[in-house]
Amino acid sequence: MASSTQDFLDFEEVREGTIVLKDRAIRGVLLVSSTNFALKSQEEQEAMIYQFQSFLNSLDFSLQVVIQSRRLNITGYIDRLKELEAQQTNELLRLQTTSYREFVEGLVGSGSILAKNFFVVVPFTLVEALPGGEASRNILKTKPKFVGKLTDEEFDRMKTQLWQRMEFVALGLRRMGLHVAPLSSEELVELLWTWYHPEEAEVGYYPEVPPELLKRTKKT
């Protein structure tokens, strides 16, 4: 029997701003801004390092930091420069526009300009959402298995506790002067799509998100 692509993916679905895995765990993703650490004074660097240490020591759950790098897509910007170049009536300004456009195209074409995005993945598992006694019994099993789809009640309970974790993580990162924002369902779909289609993503192509998923996004 032929296998579909979905059979090889670790996640089941994107739902209400979370990624639901096939083992019935869920993940939330935070988009985090960058900072130029090297340009800060020694005092600022030491303060940031101290805040980061305090943040890590305050965690009682694991986190995953993901850095996404890809070539910067400026196709729209180049097209706009071409339009300005064609509309320019002053010959000197037209030549300067042409020279600038060719410089930017050559710079980007060398592959030296990359767009970097930073994400923090926050986990939550079904075991953690179970009542204390039931959770203990499941953990003690040699190979606890969670199969099938999450019920609405299970998902709502897990999502509530996941968002509490995400708020805690966001607060710790903001204390370091970083900007943090949770990804919506639509943004999660686009992020996952770029991982599996990097070449298409570099030229600015993204899939159309189904309307039913957008409805779920609006509930978050």
C-alpha cells in the first residue's frame, strides 16, 4: 500500500495556534527578535547574560531554540527599482538608479545576504495534563502510548497550560530587551511549509491556507 507524505511527518495538524504531534503532544512557537550583542557595552552585555542565566534557571521544562536562515527575497524591491528606472526622465538619475539596482542584484546574487528568524518552541504533553494519580500511573508504564486524536476537552486543557508556559517564556525573554510574539495558525502553517519547501520560500511563494484553518486562527 502506498504511503502519503503525511505518514512521514511528526505532526498531526495545526490547531488554534498550536502544532499537534502524532503522539498527542502539542507545541507552541514564539517568534523572537534578534539583538546586536557585540555593539552593546560591557555592562549591557553582562546584564543580558545574567538575565539569560536567570531565565534558564527558572525553567522546569525543556525548550527548543530554532534559527531559520535563507536567502533574502527582494524580488518586489528589484521590480520597483526597474519601474522607477523606466519612468525616470533625468538621464543622470536614471543611470544612478540602474547602477544601484545592478549593485543590489549582484550583492544578493552572491548569496551573502541571509534573512534570519529566531523561534522558541514550547512543549506540552498529554501526561502533564493528566490528574496527578493518573499521570503517575502512565509514567510508570514501560512504554506509555497515546494514540488517536485528542478530544476537545484534552486539547483545551493542554492548550490553556501551554499558553501559560508561553507567557512565562515570553516574559523572561522580554526582560532581556527582546521582542516576542506567538505564531498564529496561519503563521505556523507557513513556517512548517518553508521547512519542507525552502527553494519556493526563498522566491516568495507560499501556499494558500484553507479557510477553515483561518477560522480556527481567529479564535486564538
